[in-house]
Amino acid sequence: VETSLDTSRSQAEALDRADPLAPFRERFVIADPRLVYLDGNSLGRLPRATTQRLARVVADEWGAELIRAWDGWLDLPVRIGDLLATTLLGARPDEVILADSTTVNFHRLATAALDAQPDRRAIVTDRANFPTDRYTLEGIAEARGLEIRWLEARPNVVPDGGPGPADVSGALDEQVALVTLCHVDYRSAAIADMAAVNAAAHDAGALTLWDCCHSVGVIPIELDRSGADLAVGCTYKYLNAGPGAPAFLYVRRELQDRLRNPIQGWFGQRDQFAMGPSYEPRAGIAGWLVGTPPMLGLAAVDEGVRLVAEAGIGAIREKSIALTEYAIDLFDAWLSGAGFRLGSPRDAARRGAHVSVHRADADQLTRSLIAVGVVPDFRPPDGIRLGLSPLTTRFADVWDGLTRLRELAA
Ligand SMILES: Cc1ncc(COP(=O)(O)O)c(C=O)c1O
């Protein structure tokens, strides 16, 4: 039976009325109600609770308690890590901390994985991987004289891209120490098969390191069950913790004794305030702390994780699929005949929370969209990413954004 799509705005409004997560939008600061914000996959909106929490941390804790506030602050990186682990990452307590940036954590974990396997001289990753991951690996490989085996992107930035387990298997042998990929591709939003890649890597005796920046808070993640060894991810996208908020770092419990934090700072030191003569790492995930944690950023992560956990990752994923499905329906109705190409998987099970559309003039189109109050982002060479954050993006926003794009592209 062929059903024709209702492309009216009233249909988008009806979808919003039926959306059980709709009330969550009111939990965020919406400074300009007319702004169509489709870039929560770069920087998530500010939760109202975070505004209040930060005011309290600044005035009541820092301002009033001064140094005494550290009594309540010291274990926050581990406490928030446990909350994130058990609500959104499919991990156990004492496997996750919040610390540093994604880039720094990625570097530390990759280095530790290589240190633990000195006889293996190769790293496998994806040519289309996020730049900071590629740059970090290049630096590490150069410093240690290691080989990087690049999984080549298929021509034209694969619409439903991302390397599959077979691509990974083809690059594996007894020389490979580490396989590292993004869980969700930053361009196409393709979801990697984490469990299958872990299994393939483990068959060859390699460790895996996952970058979950584009999946944490929006896709259910099963780090433990999938067999992942190591993972990192940022907190300023779907966790709404704000610019520069600390990232997460995950080390599977069974590996914690085998891997060592390559930056030996005093926060990773056993009996830190004894100020002892030499470094002795703390047991467990706390041994991955380095220096003084950023308390304002951490408080924002705490609020962001609580809000997402309250909404529930299952309900978030359900709405996320509905939003991207709706965006693709409108794309097919309005844009596919206008020279655009869809750059995200059509299979919802393989698609993350954003939708990429491509046309040669994408850069100019993105600037024109921003000028009329629609904010997506441009990714070279020709992609426009429409980031749909389930807690704040309405179906009407998708309709408004794609309507503007259709007008500008005509
Ligand atoms: C996949 C991925 N990795 C890493 C980063 C950024 O890392 P950092 O937080 O260190 O800037 C991003 C930022 O957008 C990203 O999308």
C-alpha cells in the first residue's frame, strides 16, 4: 500500500503534540524561540538546571566555602562517571571518569594500549575518522615508529559509510595492537557495529578504542556487553554540558591492572595528599585522573547526564529515529529532485541522530540558512549536517529547517 506523505506544517505540529518527550524542551533555555537550531550535535543547548547549579557552585561553594568545598568536589569525577556508566554507557561502576578533553583522553588511552603490547607495531583506523583522532594517531605513530593501517573511505564519502567488521578484519594480523573507530560517523551518522568489530579485533589479539562523541546521550551504548576495551566521548553535544566541559574516559574493569595512565599526575596518585616521593597509581578508574578537575564543567556534566537519564535513553532513541525518519521523508519529497544527495543511512538501525545532505554549494547554503535563522553546520567538501537533538528539537523545527533549505536551494 502506498501512503502519501503529509508534508504540511500542521502534520509536524501534530507529531509534536503526540511526542512524549516534548515537555523536556521546557527544561532548556530557549533564548530565541524563532531560532531553528539544528546543531545540537556540535553544541547542545543549555539546561535551565545547569544555570542554577553553576550559580550555586560559584556563589555557595567556591565563593563561600573556598578551599573547604574540595571535600564535596574531590570524588565528583568518579561519581559522575558511575552515573554516566550505569545510565547511558552500558558500563559498570568504576569503569568511567570525567576528565580532560576527548582528544587528551584518546591520546592517553591509545598510548596505554600500545604500551601494554610492545611487540605489536600497527594501529587500524578509518581514513574518514574525525580529525582529532587521526592527528593524535599520526603523532603517536610517528613518535614510536608504528604503522597506521588506514581503512580507506569508499569514494564520495559513502552515503551509508563507515567501515564494517569485514573491512576491519581485512586489516588485522598479529602486528595490530589497536583498532580505533568512531561509534557514530561525524559526517554520515553511520553507526558502527561495535560488538562485531570488538570480536574481530579480539580474535586477532588487538584492543579496541571507541570514540563515542556522536552517540553518547542519544544512542544506547553497550560498552561492557559489546566487549569494548576502551572508550572516550565528549559531553557538550547530546549531554548538553557546555563548551569545553570535561570528556568521559572508559577502561574495561578487566584491563585496569594491565593498562597504565601515561600522564602521572597527583590526582592519579594513591594517597594524594601524603605528597609522597614517587608515583604510585590509585587502583581502579581513579588512577586515570591527572590534575585538578574543572569543577564548573563537571557540575554541568552532572546536570546534563541527570537530565538525559531522566528522559531515558530508550525514549530518546525512539524520538531520534522518528526525527531523522521525518527529515529523510521531507528530503525525498523536496530535495532529492533538486540536486541533493542523502549522505546518511536510510536504515534507521544503522543511523545516528543527525542527517547529512550533500550538494556542491553546501557551504554557501549553510551560510544562507544561518542568515535566515536556521543553524545547521557545514562539513567539507559538500555536506550540510542537520543535527536533531531529541530533547530540544521539534518536528516543526525539522519542517521549518527543510522548508528554508528548499526555498534557498530552488
Ligand atoms: C568524533 C569526535 N571526536 C572528538 C571530538 C572533539 O574532541 P575535543 O572535545 O577534544 O575537542 C569531536 C568534536 O566534535 C568529535 O565529533
